[in-house]
Amino acid sequence: MDPHLPAIPSAEALTAALNAAFAPTVLQVLDESAAHAGHAGANGLGYGTHFRVRIGGPAFAGRSRVVQHRLVYDALRPFIDAGLHALAIEIVNPAP
């Protein structure tokens, strides 16, 4: 694991990574881990395992949904390796 990353993923850390990777015009990261307590992949702490990302911007324009999601997964790979278990991704196209 990267020593610069927190031991447990956080919404703030994911937000920073996504901002750095894409400079999105729309970005919302929600930690939904508490709603998944007792489910597979939950760490028992109620945070750091299940996230929802709403993101949009030029980096996603004109790309297929599979490619858009792969971009997000690739940008968050260090967090997945650090215990991020589930990631819901919504790509949005901001109004012009």
C-alpha cells in the first residue's frame, strides 16, 4: 500500500484522487459503508469500504460507459487495494 494513502479509504481521499486525475466539473463521493454493516467486505467500522461516486467532466465525454467506469476504477486502484470493497459509479453529463 502507498504510505501516502490513509490505512482506511475515506471520501475525502477518494475526492482528492479523482480531482487530481480528472479535474471533473461534477464530483460527489459518498461513504455508504454504514448501510452495509454485516455484509461481505464490510470492515466492522462503518466506514471505508462502500462508496458511491458521481462524477462528470471532459475526461468522460464521448467514451463508452465501460471505458468511463474503467477510468474511475483505475484512478482509485490504490484505494481498492487498501480495502475499498464496493464502488457505485454514476457518470453525469453536466449541462453546457
